[in-house]
Amino acid sequence: MKNEILRALRETDGYVSGQELCNKIGVSRTAVWKNIRSLQEDGYEIEAVTNRGYRLAGVPDTIAEEEVASRLTTERMGRQIRYFSRIDSTNQYAKRIAEEGAADGTLVIADEQTAGKGRSGRTWVTPPGEAIAFTLLLRPKLSPGRISMVTLVMGLAVVNAVNKLYDLHAGIKWPNDVVINGRKLCGILTEMSAEVEHVHYIVIGVGINANLTSFPEELSQIATSLKLELGRDVSRAGLIAAVMEEFERLYAEFERQGDLGSVMQEYNDLCLNAGNKVRVLDPNGEYTGVSHGINAMGELLVETEDGNIREVYAGEVSVRGIYGYV
């Protein structure tokens, strides 16, 4: 109920009466008053004026369920939310509830992760109150061979959300690293439970450096945060909601077509590798070439020195710029 009250307060320019809240939500005045009091205890500044009603005057920096839910306009993504102030890994928890039958589109959010996972067994740091860590559970009706493309869809969703909310020029380092000014802002890890021809579920873990001001020494030269780039704090809940809305739009296109054909141009316009020299770190042999963006299957097209075009699959292969990370 608290998320519905917050939504109603956000949607009203000025004050909304207690009776209006009762009518919108379908509860008693007493229930409204109790939930208003609870929200105030959670740190929300809600003004209550006799004969005028309630007005939302201030919001705490929280990514709790009611705050994120009150901002969502999606029909599918994040309609069910599980929030934790502290957890080992949102991906691990999402996989557990997926096995128990949790619904497609369930969103797991944590204010702090103690054992967040990155690619190739790396860890992802999520300090409390500063970063964003969430995992989206999906049950796609697609073959296992197409699931790697979903990671690119999420990367594009994060970039679009960042660029819409803030005066920044974020881009994508193929396949899914979100980069600002040559430094990494976001990491994405997709895991799958599947049989040969059937996907049971996938979980997409997203870590965004929102309000961090420092990083471990080994990351200080390659990582950044929104706060460092903007010089101010950002609303973590607002960014999560924006990512969900962008992802819902892009994922619907991907599901409908079964590949990235309909969003390929949108991705390539933001792909920092496109048009640049790259170094492909293939286990079968490193080589260099010029990137031409992705194809409809999400593979990076690299033209080698002999003029041939190689299609690079985002498995264990890494791509770097000739002179650095991007």
C-alpha cells in the first residue's frame, strides 16, 4: 500500500486529500494515515495540512520496494520486487526463487552485496547506500543459443536510461559494459538455466556505480560513477525505474523478432568500439582489426588487416581498444 500512496503523491501537483487517497487505493482513512506515518518514519518528508491533505516534500535516498515500485510505469518488468538491505548476491537469490517458481519479470534489489558476481568469476563491489545492484528474472520463450543477446539488450537499456536522465554521453563497450569518458560505469552478468532446446529461466545481474566517490586501487583507473561525473548524488530508485522502462521496450522488440535486428542501429549508434581499431583476445589467437559494430545476432564485426570480416561471439572472447580499455 505504501508504494500506491507514494505514486499518488508523486502524481499530484500540490496536496492530495486523505479522501482522494482512500478512493484511489480503496482503503480506509485510518489505513492511509497509518501508512503515511510509516513512510515518514522511513525518512519521507510528507506535509499534512488540515483541509488540504498531504504533499510529498522530500524523499530519502532509498531503493526499497515501495520507492522503486512507486516510480515504475512498466507492465511486466519489476511488477514484483524483492528488496534486501544486505544480501550475498542478487543473482544467487534470483536463481533460488526462480527454482521455486517466481514470476517472469521479478526484480531483486539489494542496497548492499557481500558477494556480488562479475564476469569470469570476478567480484562486483556494492557498498551500502552508494551503488545499485539488481537482478531481473526472465522466463524467455527462446532457444538457449539466443540468450547471450539479452545481455546486450540490458546494456543498451542502461545506457539509454543514463543518457535520458543526466547530461552525460554514456556509450557501450561491446558487448555490455557501460562507459563514460573511457571508464566503466556498469557491469552486467547473465546466467541461464536451460536444457538443450529449452530455457527454464535467466537472471540478469546489473551493478551500477551510482554515488560512489572512490574505488579499490586496481579499479581506480578504469571505473567511474555517476556522482564523480556529475558532481552530485543521483536518485538510485529513479535510475532503476528508468532502466526497467527502457529494458521493457527493447526486450519486447527482441522477443518479437528473436534477434537484435530491430535495435541493432540503436545499439551501434552508442557502440564505442564501432569504427575504431580493436584488439580481440581470442583463446585461439589474438588479432587486431577495425570494428564495424554488431550484426543482428549481437556478434561484433571486426575487419582484419587482410580485409576479411570476422564475427566475434561474446563468449570467452574479450575486446579491447588498441591503446586502452575502450
